[in-house]
Amino acid sequence: MRGRAGVLSVAAACLLAGGVLASGPAAAQSTSFEDWLEGFRAEAAAAGISQEVIASAFDGLRSNDRVFELNDSQPEFARAIWDYLDGAVSATRVANGRAKLAENRALLTRIEQHYGVSAEVIVAIWGLESSYGALMGDYDSIQALATLAWQGRRTAYGRSQLIGALKIIQNGYADRGQLKGSWAGAMGQTQFIPTTYLVYAVDDDGDGHRDIWSNLGDVFASTANYLAASKFTAGEPWGVEIKLPEGFDYSLANSDEHHALAEWAAMGIGAARGELIGAYDPNMRGRILLPAGARGPAFLVFENFEAILKYNQSTAYGLAVSLLSERIAGSEQQIASSWPRDDRALSLSERQALQQALKDKGFDPGPVDGVIGAQTKRALRDWQRSENLPADGYASADTLMRLTS
């Protein structure tokens, strides 16, 4: 494996040298942070932020290079999904989740009934986002968002969230010192970004504050409100592990192929355990998910899974919340199929190299940014078909080696 990694690293370096832009300070524009921030003050004022709030937020502010490093190594994307799930659905996290569910049962039941969002899913998100309120992050949200807004690959996100954070201060929802959280500007016990807070945070107890930092009623109700707006429905399944028939067309496993469960069953798809038709509503529509490609487990996911992805667009995160919620609810069932643990996750530069290689071969992956999104997966499937490979759209180390050899 060490030799293979070396070959891939060289290939990635060669492709990156050919014009793929890296993120972070080294690849940034020449404008200094101080000059950029001075210009952004005018943008904030145009958005209706008072000079007093602008001064309190920005006077003496410095950038934080650690934010760039973390932006390039988010665990949902930088770790193999099986490694991520091992930690996300650990025995300790499950046990703590069950204890927290029992401890807050009355509050969570009331919120579940009001918003139509399962208590176990709320607790699972709580557990993943902050270890049940124990680790909310200590980054200065204004500094982190200003750093992202200044330069790198997420400047649009940084600018919009920075304006959102300033509006939180201006509207009196929180003071400057309260705005602490993750390196990406997410705050509170279930990690709301500022624009999400402004739209979906809830004052559950009517005390005049939407306190997602210390008031569990506000924390749970805000989380449920956001999921409900994303069309989550309590009592409906998030998905089911499935087994695929021999000769299955893996290109059908994509975000555009939503079919009724009965239609998938007619193609020879069954449940990994038990029945597929009979255990679920045959008219329920879903799509097939192959989080580790053709060599890993397969899932049929429904609308509740898509709602969870609105919270965080990572497939790894969506599966972690879904599986953890089942375990918190009392299930001891494990995934039936094995993960391809001899594989590994690609680094940011390798993901960029894969995109560049697809582009060089005439398959358009979209921006060469290291984000393996729908367009990159579509291009990868097209290339796989041209090579008579399973068209699963999975960006593996082996795929990168084939593309660059």
C-alpha cells in the first residue's frame, strides 16, 4: 500500500502542477486580509449592518490559517467512510445517546409530536455535532468566517455566513462573545451556520431568546424545525440495506434515479435482511446509494435520508445520523455487507488530480476543486463505461491510478 500511495501522490502532484489550483493561503489572491476586511466593511454596511456592530466585530481582527487546513481535511470527506462510521457510531456514542434520550424523554417527545421529527434522529445529530453538548467548538465564528470569506475555495460561503453572523449580533440574538463554534462558523449544540440560525432557530420556551448554546428546548426544537422544513417525517424509514442482483447496472445508483420500491424490486433488488416488499410501502420512492462503490454495501434511501442531507450534504454524515439513530432507538443490527477496507480515501490533491484526469480525457467533471459532486460522478461513470468498468461513480485510489496510468 505504501508503494501505491507513493505512485498516486506523484501522479497527483504532476497533474496539480499542470494547473489545478490548491486552496489556502499559498494559492490565494494577493490582497492582504486587512485590505480585504476594509473592503468588506462597506459590503456589510450595504447589507444593513450598523457601524457599531461592524466595529465590534472587525476591529483588531486577524485571519486564522488553521481554518484553511481544516477546510481541506473535513472528516466526512477526507476519511474512508468505514473509518468515519466506526467513530461516529461507536459503542460509547450509542450508550451516551441512549442515556441522553432517556434523560430528556419528555422534552423530546413533545418536540417530536409538534414537529414530526423522530426524537432519536434529533439526539443522533446532537451526538455527532457536539458529543451531546460537550464539544461545541471554541473558534471565534467571526474570525473563522472572515478567513473563509477572504480567500480559498469557499469565499462565497464565508461572505454569506459572515453577513449572517453580523445580523445575529445586530438583531440581539447573541452577543459577539457568544459566537463561538466550529472552524467553519457552525454554532451551538447542533451546529447551525448563521444563515440557518436566522431562518430556523426556535425560541421553544418563549423567553425571548433562541439559545442554541445552552437551552435544550431551543436546541432540540431548532433542529427539529430545520429537519421538518426539509420534509423529514417521523415514523418513516430513512432507508434499508439492500442486495443487488448479478449483472446490476451500477449507473442506476445515482441521485437522478428515484423509483418506487416496487419498481426496484422488479429489477431483482432485495433487502440484505428480511423482505423488501412487505416490510415497507411498495410505493415509497427512493434511490440506490453505493457509498463505497460496487465493492461495498448498498442502500435504498428514502426522503428522510434526503432531509438529513440538507443538514450536512456528506453521504458519510447522512449514514452516520441514520445508523446512530437506529442504535439509539435500541437496534443492535449491524451493516450486513463488508466495507472494502483495503481501499482508502483520496486526499484533496488526489481528488483534484482525478478531476483533472477526467477533464484531460474529455469527460467534464465540472470545477477542479476536489469536491466529488454529482457532475464529477457523472463524468466518472461515463469514463468507467468507456473502459468497461462497473459505472459506480466511486472515486477510489484504484480509479485514480487507472485514470493517471
